[in-house]
Amino acid sequence: MFTDSVELTVSSGKGGQGCVAFRREKFVLNGGPNGGDGGKGGDVYFKCDNNTHTLSHFQRRMHIKADNGVQGEGSRMTGKSGAKKIIIVPPGTQIIDMETGDILFDMVKNGQEEKFIQGGKGGLGNTHFKSPTNQRPTYAQPGEKGETRSIKLDLKLIADIGLVGFPNVGKSTLISTVSNARPEIANYEFTTLTPKLGQVNIGDFESFVMADIPGIIGGAHEGKGLGIKFLRHIERTKILLYMVDLASYRDLKEQIETLKAEIASFSDKMAENKFAIALTRVDIIPIEDRTELVNSFLNLLGLEASTTNEFKFDSELPYFVQNSADETLGFDKTLPYLVAPISSATFTNIEALKYSLFNLVQADRK
């Protein structure tokens, strides 16, 4: 089960109590107090681990607590400290204070470890309280209480490119074609019910991560469809790939305008991200209509088909790619980086799309 939000109560360990003890040894007169200190309570840490990708293992653990310190013993022996509690979370997890709503930590890197709350100090044994006027103290300190905090864990997936489109436009098919992700694929809407990540390999040493979320419909930012629940999973991505279905009953203009409006309504920051457009299911369109349909969409955006074939797109189909000759100027974020007709079923322009998207990812990483 995919779980991306849980509420927890977390407590650090209580310090152990100090010991009241007196030295009792043959031939030693007036041995005096020798009670040891209590052990320190366990601290609580958060650690980011790439080997986990959901928060489902927290669903039945509403209260997580570190170990308490052990009471001190005689002969000035300090009690054992409580073991620290390490809470493992997947990359992209935010730890949020339930009282203030503040983001305490943003766990994004594998191996990142953050100390959350500290365990209570152990109490002092009675050996600390002896004095010339009190040579036989019969009391010791109790250990300090641990700290308890109510928090929320909020998971937002980390990816280079986020797929955005209406239901059943081919997002899952594309990510299964170009990456190692294996989402459920079927010929009905809302087949994808949970976000999916896929690693797209470019050669032997380069790659980027693509995120697939359930389809977006008009009013998604208000909770319609699967709505806002999953839109936040592409909030971290800096590049969006809008997928427009050439064979859909929805008008092409309606699709792109609705998708962009939903993204803008959800997040002003996401609306300013670099983006590209894939025109899907070109294989279903009759051959004689493909060129006219793609050109009409480019005209709708105020674009002209590219004359170069830098990424080896199908030369028989029109497409658009921004000129990246002057890298110091970067790409115009108000325009799509590329617009290309594709088909995951027939692999039309799939390799070209992979490499061109990687080119955009590399430019964004610089």
C-alpha cells in the first residue's frame, strides 16, 4: 500500500534515576556514599534511506519512543544510556510540527540524518551530594523526562521530470517504455491510483528520474478526481512533461489549457517550471492527418516546426525543439522546450524524446 502522509507522536527516552548507595567493604571504615548516576535517555533521529519509498510502515505505529536510561548502581557505576531511536523515512519526506505547521526537516538525500529530540539527562547519584556537613546523603536525583512531540510526515516524491496529463493519455505506458517502472496499464481512466517513479537510463552512466501521477481533470486543484492528493508529488520537479492525447475526444486546446490552469491553480511556482509537450498516440491518427493535426497544435501555441533534426525525431512528422545553441541564454521558460508527436506502442520518437528530455535535465542541473 502506498501511504504518503501520517501523523505520529514521538518521544525521547527518560533519564535513569541516580542511585543511593554506600560503600560497604571489609576493613574500610566510613566508606561513604558511592551511588552512581542514571543513564541518559535515548535521542530520536530521522534518517533518509533510498531503500524505502512509502510511509505505510508507520500506519500502525502511532507512538514511537526511544529507550529510557537505566538507573545508576553502587560503586559509582553509571546506568546504561537508552539506545537512540532512528526513524527511517524515504527521500522527499518532510517532518512537520503539528502545533505550528513549521517544516522541521526536509529529508532529500540518501543517508541524511537529523537529530530531532534529545533524551532526558540521567539523575545524579548520592555521591554528588556529600559535603562536610552532610556526609551521609540518603537521596539522589530522578532522571529528566524525555520530550514528546506531535508531528506529521509528508512525502513528496523527488524526480527530475513529472508527467502531467488527463486520465488514459498514455503516461503509464510511456514511463514503462522508457524506464524501469512497471505500473498497471489498462484501457480505462484512472488506472494509475498511486504515484510511480521510474529511472530512465541514458547510456551506461547517465540517467534521470521520471514521476507518473494519476490523471488530472478540470477542478483537480479543488479535489476533483484524485486531485490535489497526488499533484503535490510533482511539486519538487523542475520540469513538467505535459501529455496531450491526439486521439482523445477532448479538444487539443482544451487539454493543454486545462492542464496548465490546474498546475497554476495548485502552485504558482510549478506554473513557472520549464516544460515540454508530448503529443501521444500518434499511431492511432490516420497517416494523412498526422502532419496537419500536429501543425495545427503548433500554430495554436504560436510555434513553427523545427527545421533541424538534432535529436533524430521522425522526419516525416513535424515537431518543435527550442534552439539551445547559446547555452548562456538558457531556454525560454514561457515556451515549451519541445513539442513532439510520440507513440509508446510503436516507439515513434521515444528514443528522441528520452535524449531531448535528458538534455533539458542536464541544462537545469548546471
